[in-house]
Amino acid sequence: NRFYGNGMTDAEVGLTRRERAWLNSHPLIQLGSDGAWAPYEYLDKDGVLRGLSAAFLARIENILGIRFQPPKSYPWKETMARAKSGKIDVLSILVNTPERQKYFNFTKPFMIWPNVIAMRTDATAISGLEDLAGKRVGVVDGYAIQATLKRTNPDLVLVPQTTLAE
């Protein structure tokens, strides 16, 4: 039973013996993230993880006495493939979908945000997705919204991009 700086035990923090054994055998946990999804998470010019998820992960490190290996900058689709194959232990932010539940265990959400449509300032205003039927819509390749739009709005012409900035 491990004690934390605040005097709490693993059981009080919510860890099982099996979970503590896994943490003990992984002194450096391989972290995967989306390096270009500000303000939620992004890698700065020095390759340091920043954003809301970075603050949350730093708190987890402190509470559990663990260390995350800073993420490498991979396109999102490659990050997902590396996580599925076990080369990445933890993803910092991931939308929970039925398909992803086949590969990953999910915590309770620590952030919830809406999806939005961003357009050029010279584009015609739209009131909803139906106004985009037949139009090219950029999506980050491998994001959950890509599969959702493909399934729910087949009239959109989805154009996969490597990053949100693209």
C-alpha cells in the first residue's frame, strides 16, 4: 500500500493492487497526444506538451507519484496506431466511441467540448451541416468527428488533413 504526500493510500486514491503493480513496473509511462490541438493540448516550439491536458497530467503525476514520457510529434492517425499496438501506454485526450472501446479503456471525461464548424471569413454563412452538402469539409484524419460525419452526413465531401491547422 503506497502512501502519497497527503497521507492517502492507493485504496483511498482509487488504485487497485493490480493497477499499482502495473505502475511500479512502468516507471516511465509512454504518453500519446495530439501535438497540434490548442488549447486542449499541443507541443510548443521546444516539443513540450502544453495546454489543458498537460496541466491535468501534471496533477496525475503528482498524485500518483508517476512520470509520463513526453509525447513525440506524430500525425494523429499514427498516434492512434501506436496506441493500438501498445507502443503508447496512455492517450491524454480521446473521444470515447464504440469503435475505440474495442482497443482502449476510458476514464470518466475530464473535459467536454462541442464540435464547431470554422469557415473562411469570405465564405457564405451557414445555419447547419445540411448547408454543406456537396461541399469540401476539412477534417483531421483519424479524429472521431471524421467517422461521425461520414456516417451521419454522407453528402459532405470530407477532405482529411494531418493537423487541425491544415
